[in-house]
Amino acid sequence: QVQLVESGGGSVQAGGSLRVSCAASGYTSSSRCMGWFRQAPGKEREGVAGIYISSGRTYYADSVKGRFTISQDNAKNTVYLQMNSLKPEDTAMYYCAARRFAYGGSDCTPLTSTRFGYWGQGTQVTVSS
């Protein structure tokens, strides 16, 4: 059973930084992709970053490229999302996700809710202007 537990998040002023973490267990696919998604009130959930666990190859949405960094600590089975230069429009619930076992390959894109079927409980990130 795949379990994802997020931590971190919180409130910060625009221009500040936050890091969220995701501890994974039970995710034993040979071609694992982990991702971070976010959902703001009234908006659809969007994928913002992904990482292919075996190679460390990363993927980013255009809206966060250059500001967010996804990384992993394999010894801890943990994935991180470092968020810098935060903007008010980054305010959302952030979710850690793992790609469904039915999807393989080393390309984690597209980052969609359909392909990533395992979810954490979410952690709130609020950026004030």
C-alpha cells in the first residue's frame, strides 16, 4: 500500500521561501515518478514538478521553473520541493503524488492527476503580498 505523508508548508511573504517534504512508503515500482501538485480554491489541480527516482531527472511547470526545485533523498524515501521567490499566486494546497504502477517509462510527463494516482493529504502554502 502506497502511503505519502507531507510536511512543511505554512505562510510566508512574497519573495520568501518554503520547503515541503513527502515521505513515501510502499512505492516499489521499478520506474517510479514522484510529483508535486497544487490546487487553489476554484481552480483545477495542476502538476508543478516531477522527478524520476532512478535517474533524478526533473520536470517543472513553466509557472514555477527557475523558482522551485524538486529533489530526493533515497535513503529516507523522501522527496522535497524547495520553493523560492514565492508569489501570492503560488498560494494553494500542495500535494505529493506518486505515478500509478500502470504507467511506466522514464518520462514522468505529463504531470496529470490521471497518471499520478497516489496522493498525500496535502499541505497548505499561503503567500501574502
